[in-house]
Amino acid sequence: MAKIANIPVIDISGDDQARVAKDLVEAAIEHGFVYIKNTGQDIPVAAIDGAFEISKKLFEAPLSEKQACTIQKNNRGWSGMNSETLDPANQRVGDFKEAFNFGDFLAHKAQQPLPPTLTAPDEAAISAFRDLCYHLSLKLLHLLGTGLAVTPPTFFTSAHERARGASGTILRFLRYPPRSALPLPSKVGEGEEEDDDVRAGAHSDYGSLTLLFRLRGQPGLEVLRADGRTWAPVAVTPPGTEGDAAPPVLVNIGDLLAYWTGGLLRSTVHRVVFPAAATEGGGDAEGGVATGGVVTGEGEGAATRYSIAYFCHPFGGAELGPVPSERVRGYKGGLAQGNPYAERRVMTADEHLMMRLKASYAQLYEEKEKEEA
């Protein structure tokens, strides 16, 4: 029976913003993850519900429509089963998921091909949702800058202003099929472990921070514990938020904030799996029946799992040296253990993004290089 990750829930609408900033920084240091209580002030519940409805509509589009929008080296478009490998060092096959990445919109028009199944109102709604995520990200970045006493506290937000230039920011719709859709297990060699329970391989996120939206009763996210070996399930609805109109927004620190702070803010490794049979800790972490603080799963992995992630990146030329902060200068712990990319220093946000994309989409980049040769 796995105990759920003890990630704090923060209401960033509180009157004492200095305290909110401090609490947010401490959560980012200790966990790399934090729940943001969904009051509807920053992102209305109706907007989240609408985005999930569009996501389901998109993934139900004919395969031919989605294939016509196949992901390109700019990280925009559709990726099918097994096409992305988030943990290439350890995965025998690619991730068991389907995704669609949205880049920039201009005047609510996507700057990439979209399946005809999506209507003009759908396109405008996706653009509007992306804007809501952007503004919430700026608010969080400002709070982190304030909590770290960065000089000036707008250091992070200014690096993410759209006027600075193109960025790797992506809004991503995700669909994870049920366990029944898995192919028959292949033979595992001696000394190898089964990875059929993994829907998305272990990884850290490439950008500054990520906003993750999930649906009640659709668990599966796990974070790597401090021991670097064991995993903790992340509840969709943590204790104390059961009566909220929507699950809290889960925020995690990405590689770039870890680089900027010399590892003080943790870019925590995480993965998505088919949930285990029971989880200790309450809430609807396992989508089952709560009994005495333990949630017993019913039909784990039997349902399709949907999620929406907003990966916030600075402008591509942003340099990743340590920020001007006494607390950052005084931190001697180094970059987080367990992150295979943590020791690989790069100069700019774009260089880092390209390094990670080439590892995750090796086949795509190999095919493009052959075409260009």
C-alpha cells in the first residue's frame, strides 16, 4: 500500500502575498511540486471543463486527421502511441499515450495545422485557455521571484514576456488508453524489469514550470521520492479539497528554474503509471472507495485517463545562469539527484529544449536528418 505524496496546497489569492510567496518557495524547494487551490479566480472551472471536452473531441477525431498534424521538430502537433520516449535510458518501448501539442496563437488562430474536427469556436477556446495558463504562470513566477528575494523580483516574469520573442511554451492535451488496450506483453530478458505499468516514462519537465489539470477518479501520476528509488502517488484531490468545484491545479518546477537557482528549486522526476490497487492517504488518489483513510481502487487502469499540461518556457535566448539572489548564492546542495539531465549545463533555454526533444523523439530527429542530408 503506497502512501501518497505529502504535497502542500496553497491558496495564492490570500491577502498576505509575502507569506504566499514564502510558502510557494518552500514547497518548490522541498517537493518541486505544489497544489494551487482552484478558487476559479485565475482559471475558471468552466474553462477547464471546456478544455477537457475539446480534448476528448480532438482525440476521437479520425486517425487520418490526426496523422496529417503529426508532431514536427518545432514540438507542435499530434504524437501517437509509443512515439515519445520520456525515459530513453530505461524504456524498452515508447510511452503508452497520445498527445497533441499547441504552440502560439495569433488573434486566436493556431500557427500550426489542426484536425478539421476542431471548429473555429474550439480553436478560439483553446487559445483563450492557453492565455489563462500563461497569466497564472506569470503570477506564480512573480511569487517565486519575490519569495527568493531575486533582484529585481520581476527577473523570472520578464524572461517569460511574450514580447521578448518566441519560446518553447506548449499547451498539451494528453490521453492515456486503458490497460486493456496494451499489446500482449513481450518477453523480458534476464535482469530486465517489466515496464508494462508505465504510461509515461520517468522524466523531469523541460521548461520553467508546468501547470497540470486532471480529472477526478483518473490517477496515475507518481513522483520520485528523495531516496531516488521509490515512488509516491500524487492524489488528484488531496485531503481538504474534496468539496472544491474542481481539483486543485498541480504545479511543478521544471529544469530551467532548477538551473536558474542552482538546484535550490527542485525539478522533481515523475512518471505516469497504471495506479496500484490501494493507496494510503485519503482523497480520490486512486479513484476508488475511501474507507478509513485508505482508498481501495476499483478496476484500476480500466478507464482512459485524460490530462492537460501547460509547459511554460522563457523566450528562447534566455540564459540559464544563476539568478541574483542571496539565497540562491548561499545554496551549496547542487542540482537534484535522480535527474539525468541535471549536470548537463547549457547556455540558453532553446539549447536545453533541443537537447531534451532529441532524446525523447529520437526517431523523428533521425528521420528529419536523413531527409535533409
